[in-house]
Amino acid sequence: MQKKKAIVIGAGFGGLATAADLAANGFEVTLLEKNEMAGGRARVFQEKGFTFDMGPSWYMMLEYFERFFAKHGHKSEDFYKTILLDPSYRITYEDGVQVEISADLEKNIALFESIEKGAGDKLRQYLKEAERKYHLSTDLVLQKSVNNFFDFFSFELLRKASGLNVFQNLDSYVKKFFKDEKLIQIIEYITLFLGSSPKQLPAVYSLMNYADFVGKVWYPIGGMGRVVEGFVKIGEERGVKFVFNADVSKIQVEKGISNGVYVGETFYEADIVVSNADYPFTETVLLDDKWQSYKTSYWNKKKISPSAFILYIGLNKKLKNARHHNYFFRENWTKHFKSVFEEPAWEDKPSYYLCVPSVSDPSVAPPDCENLFFLVPAAPGLADAMEFRKEYRKKMIKEIESLLDEKIEDNIIYERIYSQSDFEQDYHAHKGTALGMALNLMQTGFFRPHNKSKKVKNLFYAGQYTHPGCGMAPCIISGENVAKDITKIYGK
């Protein structure tokens, strides 16, 4: 029998997982990627001996990576070495206090107790509840597509939902355990990974604190690009055909069925199409109006996750006072959240994140040099003209110097600014978002855009806009779920 042809649009983690799994299940798979390399937001670039991860810098939830590799006959160590980060990260507060979160849970419990009496036991209790949510979500929610109410709200899930705190926001839930603002910030910073604020994110996502404190924070030597390379090699082994610099311009649909896609004038025939590209772009640009399940009006009403102001910096010296992961939290960090999620504006005095991977991995920088990735969360859709970028960059360099307590301006030998308009250009990102659609009560699970088109019979979606959400591991899960659905429908 002739193999069914599947076209996958977009080589982010969702697209890579979908393509490899479909090829393993007997489909003839072609993966079309707009950019010159795979990875999506996890792309890398190299300049002057530095290797910069362009997006994700946190490697967590390792079991989902290992599960993917295992089903394709591999282990992660076939492609890269993984190391444990200890400390996991450092937090500097505006009043100058610094704390380090350890890979040793008992040290973190002692830290919490030293800041607030009784908080050590409270952390243990909090993480026990987070562990339950983590495993319930894994068993009952994460590992299946959500295309209708009953896909998500199974009888067993409804029976156990009372313990998941679905209808409570994370901020109010956390404050039942901790009173000290510094501890609350340690727990709530994780919401930035999920593209939402603590007051909007359902408390079920405290499960991410379990992934952080108990699952720990790791790092793949060579950077996230090495993980992408592993996924690409598996795809190649399975027979996936990769086509780069292939910006899909149209999904061709006739009588509710897609027969393929166009890249400029070139037509790629297909029996199944999977889009791991930006969901709003796919719906409103690649599809004719009559085949759109979610029109522009739908996207305009939705809460979109933050974008980011990013600096990639190469220094010609080693830093004296940096960890791999570093955070700076303002005393009034709710002001920054407000400027990101409620009243969009560039924040003059933001909280921010600094990653210095060369602290753990000398291979990503020349000898005696340092590799810096600096990020400020920002509201999607903000203007970022060149003059603004230059001025904001000056302010942020001063922030970095303040955080590190040393000068870097004169030691910069490479730098690049990446912001809203870059996300739009490189990924067709709606409003320049870095993370897709925000996670809140009415944008979780069944309430997210579905994995299967409502209008086109053989069109499917994977990636950060779909269930279970943004992040490398969730996108992998999304891709796997879609591949399972397609295999059930169309057979091997």
C-alpha cells in the first residue's frame, strides 16, 4: 500500500515530535520550516565564537524528553550530556538580599524556614500537593488531545478535580501557605514560563513548582540546540524529509479537505496537514476565510502571552558574581505584571532574568569570555522601533551591571537585540508573542484552540497555542498527542 503523505508546518518541538512519530507509524512525512534551521523559538545562532540559545534556556520535566527518545530507540545521552545545576538559580531582590534555590530540597526547606517561621513545613506540604497535581495531570490530562468537552473532562478527572484547585488562582492559593513576599515571589516566578500572571493562572499549575523543586533544573551541554539536533536526527532516522527556508504561503482546501500546501509557487501534496506554526497565522493567513475555525475576532479577544525584550551579549571577560540562572525581582513586582497583562506598556523598572550558560558550559563562549542572555517580559503588541530599542538597551545594561555588581559595557564584544517585531518576522507570531496564548481558567484544556480543525477534515494543530500549553515539554506532548490521533484515524 502507498504511504499516506503528511505535511508538517514548522520545526519547533511540537512539529519535530509530530513528524518523527508519524514517520515511525508509517506515514511519508515532509516537514516544512520557514527558517534556516529547526527548533522554532529554540533556534541557536553563532557569532564571534559564541553560541546563543535564542529562546528556551530552562531544561526541566526531563521525563518527557527521555520518553520521546526511548520510543525511538534512543536515550538523550546519545545526542548530548545533561548536567544538574546546583544552585538551580539565584534570586536578587531590590533591597539587595540574595537567595539561592538549591538542587537539594532540604536546603530549600531550611531557606524558607529561615525567612519565615513555619514556612519550611509549609513548603513541604505545598510540594506534596503539587506532586499530586503533577501526576494527576500527567495521567488524566496532558497525554491526550482535547477537541471536545469529554476529551478533557473525563469522569475520573471530574471526580478528582476538587484537589486540583482548578477554579482558584495561583496567587491566592500560594498566599494560603506563605506570608513573606520574598517567598511568594520564589513560588510565583514560574508563572512567567506559562505566559500568565499569578492572579490569572489557575492554581493547578503549582505542579510546575514540583517540577522545579523536586524534578530539579538541568542543562544540556552545548545548549538547547543540542536537544533540537537530537530530535532532528531521530526524524531523519525515521525518514522525515526536512525542507528549510520554506515559508508556507497557503493551505489548499477543496470541499473541506486539504490536498496540500504552497511554498510560493511550489505545491506539496498531502493527505494530512499538521500546523505547528503560529495558530492565528495559520488560521487567518494560510486558510481561506470559509475554512477558518478561529477568525481574527476570536484572536483579538484572547489573552496573549508576553513577548520579551532580549539581549544576546558576548563579553571578553569572566564575571565574578553570576550563576547560570539569575533573577532580579522588584519589591513591587505587581506593577510589572500589570504593565504586561493589564495595561500594556514598556516597564521602566522591570523585574528581569539573566542567563549565563558559560558559567556551566565553557563551550558556548570563547576562552575567558562570557555568554549572556538577558530577558525582560513585555506585553505583546508593543511598538519597538529602533530608537526605542537603543534607549531601552542602555537602561538594561545598567540593570545588568547593578545585578552583577560589576561593569560590562566596555567589555561587550558582541550584542544583538531581539524583541516584538523579531518574533513577528521570524515566527509570524501574533502580536509578537514569545509564548503563544496565555494560560488562564478560560484558556486551559478544552478552552484552548483545538488540535483538530473544525472546518478542514484532515488539518491538525500542534504547539504552544494548543493543549497542554507553552514550553518545550508541553509542545512535545502536544505533537505526540496529534500524531496518535492521526494514526488512529488514518491507520499505519
